[in-house]
Amino acid sequence: MDKQVPHKQGAHRCHGGQAAATTVTLEGSRTVRSGQTGSFTFVVAHATNANAGFNVSIRQGGGNAGTLTPQFGAQNVGGELTHTTPMAMAGGSARFSFTWSAPAAHGVYTFNGAGNAVNLDGNDSDADDWNLSGGINITVTGSTFTGPAGGTTICRGNPITYTWTQTGLTTVRLEWSKDNFATNEIIANSIDASTQTFTYNVPGTQAGGDYVVRMMDAATGLEISRGNAVTISAGPVISLQPAQNVLVCEGKPLTLTIGASGSDLQYRWRHNGVDLPGGTNSVLTINTVGQVQAGVYDCVIFGCGGNATSQQSTVTIGTKPKIVTQPTARSICETENTFFTVEATGNDLIYQWLKNGEPIPSSTGNRLNISNATLFDEGDYQVIVRGSCTPEVESAVVRLSITERPLVRIEPTDKNLKAGDSLVLTFDASGEELTYQWLRNGAFISGATQRIYRKGSIARADSGQYSCRVMNKCDTVITRNAIVKVTASTGPGKLELASTGITLTNVPSCSTVDTTITGLLINEGGSPITITSISAEPVANISVEGLTAPVTLAPNEQRDVRLKISPKTSGPLSGTVTFFASSGNRTFTVGGDAVTGLAFDNDTVVFAQGVVGDKKCNNSLPLPCAATEVRRIRVTGPGATTWTATNPQTVPFQLVSGQQRELCYETTTETGDDALVTVETDAGDVSFVLTRRVISSVDEEEAPVAGIRISPNPMSEELRIVSPLLSRMSVRIVTVTGNTVALLSGSNEIIWNRRDANGSTVSPGLYVLFIEQLGSSRIEKVIVR
């Protein structure tokens, strides 16, 4: 062969003739994976010709397929391989090596090859022998997934069917992944590829996502092909939750909204766990709500692959503001503290207090405090209550009345008068509801209760220091002392007393009061006067010492009088000393009250409530007089049987000056009413109360009500009980024998008119007051004359 003869693709045309003396052989695997590269050698052999050339192609469907890559001594021309120059044979053959990169499409491809053995004599003759390989099948193994289509959605718990075409495959496995096979699951471990279909039941617990399937060679573990991505739906995904807390006003619409993604979604709204009729949309609307619509709502969403339940939405049905307790009017004194309160129902309430119709800054709570009140704080008060629901509501208008405390503006002036003149004292004071009480030398002047004090035909005994107490419910003030000097007038002698009487309080009945009234007797006239006789009544209780009639007093002379007063029994004390003279008789009064000489440490002994056997003692104070006899000890009252004495006393017995005696009692039941222990003596009775209270520790007793004023005491017609607290107070009035005579209640002031529950006037004597306010209690004693 002298030269290379051009050829046509697919038609192997060589110079010389075809002869069996030339053999051609293809070495290499007849199977190649799609997309992979196989190595081949085309062998041309001849017994005598020493050189060879070749031409090969791999085709399918009339065209070259894959990529042929030449090696030494070969070239690619138009997709086929041929020699670059004749190759010298070695051992009777020439070997032409090449590679073929299989196409991605699997299938059967045809190899065609031509080999020419030449002598290189330069002539185109039959001495050059060529031969053909004929069509050799090369199988490109692989598979192509044909179903399901990309973007297909499969509900978990349902089957998915994969289909494919394949060439040359035997046993394969299927895997899928939703993270590009960073992780994967085997869905078919060993199946025959020739079936070209597989159905997989997606588990009901499969995680949702976009899954890609791939086919793997079961023997080598190599990937063969991948399918389209399909979506596994794991059920609805809630993207918008209903509001967790919803307030809707009565009569208004309720709207709850939920948002979700997924396929074939269905909604089911529930109220307190019960399906709502018609609640099948993503938006729940109830046009008009009432209290029956209050409660917990949620929504169950059903869809491809499962269901999902929303968070709970607590729906509160709001009501418009409503006042249930109105503020109440207040009446207080200057500088005192007070408050207004209002109780209302509704939702998200806010308050605005007003005074005389104008908003009070920063007063937005249900309580309005007024501290250190002045007269400017007096006025009409009201509160507006607003809430989440309308309309707002206004409270009643209530009055704050502030009583001005008494204040002396102009003081009374001093007076210099003659006996027989008229005395007029006056002053000026400001304040409200004022009452007056004039005093001489610190003692009340009977009937002198007007701002102007008048007294006609005064005597020298009227000399002294005069002042007036100015009072109202808020305070008491006193004027300065106005000095009144009365000098004698001319004429006959005239007996007068420097004082009309003396009042003794809380005098031990077993004692004797020895007192001297300095300058009691006065001769107001211009001539001497004689006191012809002196009478003291009752003789058993009052005596005049060191002064025996007749007694003559010079003009302007004064004489002291010494009295001994021995009450002997407890209770009201009264007596008189009368001085008889020619100018007229003068009487000196002795008044007050006497108490038994025996007294105890405590007016009230408090025991623990709820305890049987709780023991407490009450010790008497040292006896202030020479001696007293205890004749009887009684326990009375509704709870008398719930206590017992632990050291019973043998009566009668006598106590002498300085002696003490302890009385001890213990509870016999856990609960019970109060009782009164009365100790009867020869000089009167003394008593103390046994009561129960809740006590949280061994040393703790209930705090008494503080600041309560009780006046007057002793009383005759009316008793005032005044507390500084503007809250409900109750008073139970009990006799010393334990009988309840009156039950009273009020805000901060209670007045007892000395009448019992039947309207009858109670008898003079000692009474016990049980006062309770704000959970605390106090016990007081009062003497009724």
C-alpha cells in the first residue's frame, strides 16, 4: 500500500482487496455504563504484510454515538477513528488502542471496524489485504426514571409508584433523600431492574419534604440514575396561629383566623373541645357574642399527609363597665385623711376622679385618697369608669364635707369689778358647729355654754381666772385666762363661797380623801358677818375638820375649809356642806364617783380561740386602803360555762393594804361567748372580762382599736364614741352581770342615749363597752349616773 485512501463514515473502504488472510479483532468489554468510558484495542493481523491501518466507528440510529478518543497512531476524523500512518506489525499484528465514552442514554450500540494489512510497495493492489469486523453490539447499561413526574405531591401514608426504562441491568436497589443524599433511606433493597416499576408505601410518619430517588447497582453500590423530585406531604403546616388571648365585647362579632399550607386542606373549629357548626373555613366569624361564647377555641386542620391543631385561643367576653358599689359621702375635719372608693365590673377598667366636674390629675384608680384635708378639698366628687367595652359609666356625685376646726381669733379681756356689778366676758372664734363651755379656775361653770358669758350681781367669790373651751367634733381649743377681780362693796357683811363644789373621780371606796379648800369662805360685805352653824350631809361620808361654828369673818376676810370624804361604797359620790349666816346660807357640793379599792391588772383577759385548757391569770393591784373584804366571786354572761377557775377562792376573805390576789381561769371548750368575772367586796364590785381571740403566737394578742374617744365618762344622758377610722364600728354594752343592754353600730361615731334594746332608760351603775372595728377590739368601762 503506497498511500491512504479516503473513506466515508460508516463505509470502511480500503485500498487493495478483501481477504481472509487479514483478521480483525476487537478487544474490550462489550458492556459500558452510560456516561462511563471503556477501553478497547482493535487488532489487525496478517501473516506476511508487515504494516497495517484501521478505521472504526460506534453508531446508533444512523449516526455516531458517544465519543471515540484515539491513542498512539490514531486520529479522530468526523467522529470515527483511523490511523495516522501505517503501523508496523509486531509478531504478525498491529494493535490500535482507543477509548469510548458512552453516551448518557443507555441502549445497544453497534461497533464497526475495518483493518488493512499492506506491504508498502506503493501500489494499490490485491497484495494489500483488508477485512471487516462486522457489527459488534456494545451494550450501554443504565436506566431512566419515567415516573412519577417532577413536582408530584404524595400524601404520606399513601403509595408512590416509580417507573423506569433500563438496559443491561440486573439487581438494583432504590434510595431516596431530601438533602441531595447527604443522608438517605433505602426504599427497595434488591429488585429486578427488568420489572421497570416499583410501588412504595410511604410511612404515615415520614417527614415531609422534596425527595429525589436514585437507582443503585446492588452489586457495586454505584449510582445508576436519579429520578424527578417529588413532594411528600406530612400534613398541614400552620403559618398563622389564632390570637392567644382575645377580648370581645358583648354583642360584637368575634373573628378568629388561621393560616396554613398543605394540600386538600379542611378546617374544623372547636369551642371548648366541641366542633362548631359551620366552622369549616380558615376564618371563624361569630356575628354577635354573649357570655356563652366565652371559652377556649382551637382549629384542627386536616390535609394531605395528616392533620394539625392550632394553639388555643382564650376568648373573654367583655362587659361594659358597671358600678356595683357607689362612693359614699364623707364628713371629716380639717387636716384629717379620708378616701372615696368605687367598685365596678368590666374589663381593663380605668378610672378618672372628678371634683366639681373637673378631672383630678393622676387620680386614676378605684380609690381616691385625700390626705391632710383643707377646706379647699370640700366639694362634689364623682368618678368615671371606662373599660375595653363601651359605654363608660359615671358614679353618683357625693359630697366631701370638711368641718373647720375651732380657732380663737379675739381673746377675752381682764375685768376689775365691784361686788354687785354685772360680769360680761366675750371673745370671737371661727369654726363650724361650735359649742362652748366657760370655766372658772379650771372648773366648769354650770350652764355657761354660750360664746358670751354673763352673770349679774357678782360677789368676791366670783374672782378668778375665766376661760372658755370652744369645741366641735373636730377639736377643742381654749381661750386665754381672763383675770376677773371683784372687790368688796360698802354695806352689811355678805357670805360667799370661792367655789361652789368639788368633783372627785375614781376615789377608792375604802379610802378617805383629806382635802383643804383654800379661801373657800369670803366676807364680800363691808361689815363683819358670823357663820352660825355648819352642816355636812351625809354625815357618814363627809365631815368638816378644824372649823367650828360660830365663826366671824371680817370684811374681805377669807377662811380655808378642811374636808374629810370617805365614800365607803363604789358608785356615784354626792354630798353637801352648808354654811348658815344672817346674809344667807351658802352650800358647797361634793360630787364624783368612787371605785372599789380592789382593782386588777387587766380589764380583759384574752384566751386563745380553738384551744381547750388555755390558762390565763389576772393579778389584783396592791390594795390602796387599809382593808377590804371580798365576799363573793361570780362568773356570769352567755359564755360563763366555757371557763373554769383553776385556783378557786374561799370567800369571804380579807385583803389588807398592799396585798394582792391572783385569779386564774382556763377554757373548757374551744369556742364560746364572753364572760364577766365580778368580785363583790364590802366597798363595791370590780369586774373583768374573759374573751377568746385568734392568736398566732404565744405572745401575740389582738391589737386594740386605737384613738377612740369616749365622752363624757361618767355620763348622765348621752355617750359619744368617736373613732378616727372611717369604717364600720360596732358597740355592745353589757352590765356587770353580763347581760347585754344595747347593740349599736355606725361609721366612725356612735351615740348611746342611755336606753336599752326595749327603749327603756338604764339604771345608774357600771357598764362595759365591747368595741369592734376593722377586725380589732377594745373594751372600755363607763359609769352611768
